[in-house]
Amino acid sequence: MNEKSKAIILVSLIVIALSVAFLYQGYISHSKAIDRAIAGQEAELNSTIGALEEFSFAPYGTRIQNLLDLNPDMVEAFARRDRELLYQLSLSKYMGLQKENEFFKVMHYHLPNSITFLRMHAPDFFGDDLRHVRPIVDDVHINQKPNSGFEIGKHGVFFRVVQPVFHENKYVGALEFGIHAHQILQNIQAKTNVEATAYFLASNWQKFTVSGPDRKTLRRYGQYIVLSHNNPIYDHFPRDFNLDRDGQQVTINDKTYTIHAHPIFRDYQGKVIGGILVSQDISSLLAEKKSFLRQGLVFSAVLLILAFAALYLTFGSVMDSLLHEVRERKQAEADLAFGRQRLQAIFDSSPAAIFIHDMDGSILDLNRTMLKMFGVDKEEGLTLSLTEEYFSPENPLEMAAYFWKEASEGQPQQFDWIFRRPHDGSTFIGQVNLEKIVFGDKEVVCATVLDITARKEAEENLASEQERLAVTLRSIADGVIATDTEGKIVLLNKVAEELTGWSHEEAKGRPSTEVFNIINEKTGQKCASPVRRVLDIGRIIGLANHTALIAKDGSVRSIADSGAPIRDRESVIVGVVLVFRDVTHEKKIEEELLKIRKLESIGVLAGGIAHDFNNILSAILGNIELAAYRIAEDDSKTMTLLAEAQKASKRAAKLTQQLLTFSKGGVPVREATTLPELITDSADFVLHGSQVFCKYTFPDDLWMVDVDSGQIGQVVQNIILNAKHAMPEGGAIVIRCANVKDAAREALLNVDKGDYVRITIQDTGVGIPQEIRDKVFDPYFTTKQEGSGLGLAICHSIVHKHEGYLTVDSVSGKGTTFTIYLPAVFSPDRHTEEKHGVVPSVKAARIMVMDDDEMVRTVAAAQLTILGHEPVLVTDGEQAINRYQKSQDRGTPIDLVIMDLTIPGGMGGQEAAQKLHQLDPKAIIIVASGYSNDRVMANYREYGFYSAVAKPFDLTELSRAIESALKTNREEEA
């Protein structure tokens, strides 16, 4: 064998060896690439599954605890076994969880004996024993600790979280959440874009009820059941397929898959009951490996033939140079292949989709992330048009040219864009970066795209939540203040800004005690910080009674309500929320109502006293008059004494009438009245001859009022008299009137609708001290040495009986303002009756007097005798009717009857008059009463009386009443 043959053989062996080495290295490299792809897929699945378990299921344990802590009324209803109330309280929470997570299906309440108390998804189905059906619930009942885990029931696989429920440290049952395990499958397929299904131990799966076509989707492999869902990948596993081995490869329909098994389904005891199967298509990687081997073999054969031919033709120096060149080329190719592989690995491992564009916009290269993101293969991805197949029409396409132009001129661009996947048309939001890059002498534009759809959705959800919170806080009619655990202000809503006088920007970061400055209204002492109290005790508190808020401008408002801790998912207190409202108006109204009830109580007592006192005065005044008739005219001294006594009695009668204003007899006799004339007459009468004068403001369109002009005149006079005494040095009293069209806007009008006229009487006197301001309307309270203490009390009673309101506001040293509200009237519908003048004397008559007081009857008899009439005396209505009938039967009829309106314990004048008219329709009856303002006295004709006389009456009044009644009767008969 010569040297040439040896060289040829040697070189051939070397070429063969290098080819084998090259093929072996290529084979190893492709095998490692396949292993890396499988390992990468496994790592991605582990990360995805771990995230799903952590963020999809684990938080529900905290959610249940927070739900119970933040809703003690639900725990109370469960403890009291009030199913209807518990359902109503839990419904909004259940619906909210379902809306939040479409896989949330179950919310159960279980009694300690494992009997179902309430199913939120089927409230009508309860009372069944779940001891053997739901062992996790029984475990929680026994240990009274929360537990969770996957469980297979007749309705499928659920992740169940069970929380023990305690009420007042007593175990009352358990609350269960159930989330369908299909959530994991759907999320895995959405996030990894691979085919996934579930498998379970056949012994556990028997609990699930399967019927009909669903049975065809189940495949059994050894001790496991696989839910194939007619997926050919999982329908055609080999018979010896072992799910306990991970990473097995199967070939189905000319495609090879690596099967990843993840035993993630564990029950409440931590035992594995099943897992997730994920198929990874490695067909393309295997095809690339086979293609490399084929090409390598062909390349090695060609290289061997060329080397053999070259060596055969040239030998020596050519051989040497060729060998040297081959070695250098092999090394360069190895270096180039290694560099290309390294760059390709980096290129493909980027989390962003990368496009390399020519300057005309055509795609030169793209990475694996792009293929996965857009759902295309590389060949298809290189041929698609970025502006047609990849862009959504929702984009402002005119901006695409601008971004491209700026980037191609060397100005990097970053913007958000909506991309479309060519095959299914689905869209996602991408963050795009465009930048020009120079490779040697070639310029390209590199585009990177990050899928930020999830981030955008999170930002939108956060913005939506913030907007809902802001709208909710703005809509709350109460003030809301939130603080951190140091008591510093975090948030104020609009109402809180108005009540405290602090804006949100001013208050943020300040101590709560500076902004929410509260004191005790009664003592003026500063109250303990409610924020500190909540942080100390860790539960809801209410503000103490008589709490007042001092605003930034110094104004004081009465407030009420509560404070509560703010807790995070782990129930750790992270702040405090204060909720409060202004109750100043309610307290004033309550004080007004209390004042009215006090006056009404005293009015009942005053009415009774005045009625009896009037009878006594009638006897006194009548006897004084009778005594005067029996004394000689020349006995001037005695006549003077009697006149003084009569004058004193009439003063006492006037005081009695004031007392009667409080009683039921003080009903006003109303008529449509114009206020300007009434007010000016009343005020000028009181101020006549004094240094005090009035300034009047009456609008031209002032409404009329439906009032008793005498009583309202008395109200004005009493208030003006007080104002006069408050200004001993003189001054001006300002009286204004105004129409009130919107009653709801008037702070002290306890009505929502109605038309009123407002009268304000303002003086510049000494004012009313704060400590006695609430007592000015109390009966018999006075600061004057000669006052009766009834003036303002009478005013309050009169205004109240007119369905009106009377308030007072005063500042010591600056004056007092009284405000009167009276109901308005737009058309007069009341008329005063025509006053009858004194009629001529009539002949003597037989007159019956009915009164329960013996002194009154005796005096009346004497008065009638002096007037020339024959008296007949009875004590009540029954005696009057009997006596009247007997007199008719005897032929000595009664000509006229005087009846007392009120007979305690017997038949009074109104009822007796009705029955007397049934006996004798022509009976002439006069009504007498100490209640001069009683509705019967004011409208006596409507009740069948001919005239009325008020007690105590003198001879002149009695005579006039008798003459008026007899004359009216004669005119009617004529």
C-alpha cells in the first residue's frame, strides 16, 4: 500500500470520524433542545398551577373569615337558626362571589350535627345529613378548626373551604364555600395554550354521578379514571400507560406528545385523589432532529467523496492546504453554529414577542414567543402582513405610519396597540417598542410586543373599584372619615368635609383629633378619641350621648353614630372608619315636641283649675253685684269697697282666661285675616307713649292666615311687651313678614309640605342668657318681679293650637328674635257672626238654670230675681230634662233654659240641649261656660243654642243674653 492510498484511507477515516462526531453532537444538541422544551413546559406548568392554587383557591379561607368578621348580623342569624333572615343577609354576598368567579358554586351553612341548615344555591333543599357525604365538614365539626381540600361528590370535583362559626365564644356550626375544579383546567389552557384534562383515583371517582353521553368521555388506565372529553390525545393512550410516571411520550395520529402528570388534587387530609394531565406536542422538535440526521448523513457522504477525489488527484501540498482549510472551516462552522444556537436561545427566551423588520416593513425574523402569542407557526408568521392580519381595526391606523416613520429615522417609539390573532380573531393589548438597529451595513427595525392585557384589565378594575368607592362615599348622606393605625386622616367624603370644615387635601395626613374635634355638649369637656378606642378594643363602637363636633370655623353641631376597625384579608386592623351625622335639627325638633307635650300636660291641669275657679268667681262677682243693689246709694264708702272688690274679681277672671288658653276650652275662633293691620294695631297699642318704635316690612303679596285675630293679637302684644322691657333705653323693633312656599327648607318647620306665613320680631335688647333660653316658654317661669310667667307660655300654646310654630333665637347683649309660622289661606271661608246689639227689655220669664255648682246656682237665682224673672234650679242635664217635661205637663212651661256647658260626672249642656230639642223643638236655650273660646261658645247657633254667656258674668251680660235669645225666638216665630 503506497502513501497515496494510506493518505486517502487516513483522510477518509478522519472525514468519517468528523462526520460521526458532527452527527453525534447535532443529535445530542437536538435531544437537549427537546429536553429543554419539555423542562420549560414543565416549569411553566408548575408556576401556573402554583399561582392558580395560591391566588384562586387559597384566599377563600381568608374570605370566609372576613365575611364572618365583617357581618356579625349573619352570625347572629345563624346562631338563632333564623333561616329566612340568614338567607336574606347572605344573598348579596353569595351573588357577589358568583359574579366575581363563575366557578364559585357552593355556599352552605351546616349545623354541628352535620345537618345542612341552608344551601344558598338551593334554599328550599335542607335538613339532609352530610356526615358520610362530606367528611371535610364532619372534620371541622370535630376539631372546630378551618380546613380545605378537593373533594369528589355526585356533582363533580370541588375545592371546598370550611370555616367554623362561633357566636359569643360558642360553636354554632360551619360555613362552606365550594369552587368547581374546572377553573384550574380552564386557566391552565388559557395561560399555557396546551391541552389539559383531569384524572382521579377510580375509588374516589365512584361518588360522581355520570349518566348518558358523559360515560363515553371516561377512560380507565390502571387505578385511575381520565376525563378525556373525547380528546383524541387522552382517548388513545396505550393500555400499559402508567399515570404514576411523569414525562411519558405517546404517538397519536402521527404526532408525538409528552404527557405531564401533576397530582395536585389533595383532599382535606392531604391525600392525593387526582391531578392534571397536560400534553406537550414535541412532533416538530422530533422532526427537526430527524431532518438534521438525514442532512448530516448526506453531507458526510458528499464530503467523503469530495475528499477522496481531491486526494486522489492532488497530493502533497494540495493535501496539506486542503486539510488545513478543512480544519479551519470546521472550526468556523462549529463556532458559527454555537453562536447561532446561543443567540437563537436568547432570542426565543425573551418574554416579549420580537419582530425583525426590513426598512420597507417586511418581516425578516421573529422569535418563538411571537409564534405562541399570535398562534401561528414560523413559516406563516413570516408571510403575514403586520398592518392587515395582525392589527385590530379598533386601532387608529393612521398613527401606525407615524410611529414607523419616527422609529426608522432613529427616534425610538413606545405605545399601546390592539393586536388580532389571525386564526381565531381574538384580540389582546400589547405594549410596542420600535427601535432602529444597524447590523454591519444593514439597517433594520426591531419591534418588541409585550402582552399587557391582564395588566390593563387590572388597572381598569382598580379604576372602576376606585370610582365605585368614590361614588358610594359621595352618595352616603353621613360623614365618613378613614384613618390609618396611627390615627392620621386618610380620607374624607363630601359630607365630612362640610361638617368638619376641612377639605380632603387639607385634612390628609393630619391627626384625627385635630379634624374630628368632639366634645361633650353638657360639660364642654373634650371627648376621648374614638379612633384610639377602636384601635384599643378592636371592634365597633358608638359615640356617647351629647357628643358635639367643633368644625374648623368654630361652629358646633350635635352628632351621632359610630366607628369601626378596617381589616385586611388576614383580619389585621389597618385603619379605622368613622361614620357620623348632624343631629342638631333632630334635637331641636325633639326639644320642641317635648315643650309642646309639657304645655299640653299643664294645659289639662290648668283647664280643670280654671273651670272650678271660674265657678267660684261667678259666685263672688255675682254676690258683690247683688250686695251693691242692696246698699243705699249714699253709702259711698261701701260702694267704693264693692267696686274695688268687683274690679279685683274681674282681674282674677282675666287670669283665669289666660289659664284656659292651655286647656281644651282655648280652641281659637278662626277667620281669614290680613296680618299687616293686625300686627301694627297690636304692636302700636303696646308701644304707645314709649321710647321704643317698630319698623315694619310687609310684602305686597303677603298671604292671608286663618286665625283667631284676638288670640294672635295677644301673641304679638306679649312678644312686643317683652321686647319693650328688654330695651329700657329705647330703640327699634323690626317686624318682617314673608311667604314660605317650601316648608321643607325651613329648618324648624317639622313638615315637608304646606304654605306658611313667617313673622319675625327682632329687638336689640339685652337678649336671653343661654342657661334660661330653653325655659322661656315654660308656664310660670319669669325673670320679672311683677310678671305672672304666662305670657310666652300663652303665646306658644296659642300658636300651637293654630297648627303653627313659635321659636326663639337670642344672643346675650345683642338682642332676641322670635319667629312665628302660621298656616296660610288663599280664600276666606270663615265669617264672624253678626254681633247682636242690646235688645229692648222683655217681659218676665220662667228661666231654668242648670249648673253643677251650688254657689253659681244660688247667685244666678238672685240675679234672675233682680231682673224680674222666676228662677228654676237644676244640677245636671238629666234633672233639666225631667223638670222641663214636668213643667210642661203641669201647664207652667219653662220659657228659657241657661245650661252650663261642662258638668263633671254628669250630662253637660251640649248633650242636654240635643235631648231637650227632641222633647221640645221650640225650646229656647242659652249656653254658659267658663271656656269663652270653646267651639260651642264660638258657634253656638250650630249646636242649637240661641245665645251664649261667658262665666263669670254680671247682671248686664246676663240680661243682654236673655233679651237676645227671647228676641231671636220671636223673630223666628214671626
